[in-house]
Amino acid sequence: MSQILTFLGKGGTGRSTLTVAVARAAAQQGRRVLLVGHQPGPGLEMLLGGIPLSGEPVTIAANLSVVQLRTTQLLEQYWTAAKELEAQYVRTPFFREIYGQELGVLPGMDQALALEALRRYDASGQYDCILYDGPGDLTTLRAFGIPEVASWYWRRASKAFLGSDLAKTLRPFAEPLLRSVSTVEFSSLEDLSNRLGGMTNIFEQGRQAIADPRRVLAHLVTTPDPMAVQTARYLWGSAQMVGLTVGGLWVVPLVTGEVSAADFSPLPVRILPRRQGSDWSALEEAVGGIFAAPEVPPPVAIDEGSRTVKLFLPGFSKAQIELSQSGPELTITAGDQRRNLFLPPSLAGRQVSGAKFQEPFLVISFG
């Protein structure tokens, strides 16, 4: 089991340089490190001294391996795996004549495939830490939010369909048809949904990993430029909306000016030294302790005794936050992010009695 670390911030703030410095420092400390590049262009190869990278991990130093994710290659691999599953569970496969090399990349597919690659490298047990050098923006956060969003769609969509008039109409025809093409034994559509419930377990495992800073952790990167600072604050709040803990802020002095620590309280704010040519020693020394679990508020805290749910939402104003309730679920919208919280049994049957935004916390009470 690895710890996955990524950096969030505006492009051009030095995120990739910081990622490489952390990877080098961790490897020198004896950790088994995988540096995962997922940005277009040769930037990562140049930072590594021109070492050519591929879609498979390459060892470039003691304890340090690097891989450059390529979406088309990942798509081919996972399409082949999907066809094998189809052949295993479906008597007459539909997609056997479609090959991964023929498929184009749809919008959003990059991040979903990257998340699955990170999950696979984590499950391999070969690495103590995985450094993800991705886009570092809202698309990265949407990728880390996939387990929670997908579990909501799976739970709500299957329930809605099975209870619909359409399902009742199709049931006399659909059940015999599905039995004829499936190798899975089931008695009804509800039973088939339960047998496929392993998907729910996968989503839940992913959700729990994202919520645990000992498993997945992010740090913010900015320069003193006001636009970069505001972008970092926005990404900080957006990270909380997917349940991802942010452990600190790193200021890269590429331009003159200062960053107010008060704007990022209670995050630790650290200023990075400049890299001098090929000498990484100052940067490697500066990033010590970056993997430690931070002393910051969790994205969500549920207190069943006081019947409250407390969300940590830095970077947002009261006007940007909306709240709604549907049965045992709460939906919180902040900025361009939406989060669905499944309430524990003690709160699931209760209605929201009040919500108060005390920056940067949203406190929701139940009657």
C-alpha cells in the first residue's frame, strides 16, 4: 500500500519541479518511489536530465522509477481487459471485433484512466510512495472524485431503474434475455444488481483511500502572483469537496511579492529555494516531512451525538454554497463542485433543521 501525493496550482508555478524534488528526496531516504507523469510535452523528461520515458515504469536511480502515462496506450490495455471480462460473463460477446487501437479518446477519459493506473500501481505493492505530476487543476480533482460520484450514480440509478414502470414492463422479457446471454446465475433483476455489487465495494474502497491523508494527500503550489494565489485558494476549497486533504502551501519565488499566510490558515506555508542549474540539494532539503499527515481540519466531520455535519470549505463565500437533502443524502454545491454525502443511520431519517456558514466551515444541524 502506497501513499499517493499530488500538487495543485496554476500552470507555470513550478509544480513539476517540486514533484521531482520530492521524488528525489524520498528515494534518497530509502523509500521506493514511483513518479507518474501525466502532462503533455517533454517537460518532465527535461527536468530529469533528458532521460527518455515510456508508458511503463523505468528505473532511473536507486529506489526511483518514472512512468509517463499515455492515454491511448492505457485505453488499449483496459479495453483488452474489458473484452476479457465480457467474454467471461457474456455467452455472446458484443465487442470482440472492436480493438483498442481503433478507439479514440473521449473527453474526460484521460483522468479516469489515470486514476485507474494510480490504483493499479498502488495495488502492486512495489512502491512506498507515488508522486502524481498531473494537470494540478479542477480536472485532477474531478478524477480523484470519481469513486464518490460513480458510487452515487451506481446506487441511485440502479435503484431508480428497478423501481420504474419501464423496468416492470421490461422484466418479463429482460430477465430471460439476460439469462440467455449471461454466465452469471441470478433469479431476478434485483438479484443481478446485488451480484454485480462488487462495483460498490470498489467505489467505497476508493472513497476511503481519498479521504485518508495517509493514503492520498495534496499540497498547493503558488507564486506571489495574485492570480496564482487565488487559483490555489479555489483549488484548496474544491479539494475539500471531493474529500481530498490538502496538507500545505508551497510558495515558489518566481516573481516578486509576498503571499499572506492568513489567506491559507491553518495550512503551513513554506517558501521554496530556487533550483541552481542541476543542483537539487537545496530543494531536496526543503521538502522534508512533506508526507506527514497534516494537522488540518478534515473535509467532513460527522458528530452523531450533536447531530451535526461540519464541512471544511476554505476559499468559498456563503453566496457560493447551496444545500439540499433527499432522504438519507445531502447534496452540497460549492463553486463548480458538487458533493453527495450519504448520512449515517442515526441521521438518515432526520431533516436538516439549520445550516450556518462560519467561514471556512459549513455546519449543518439535524432535528
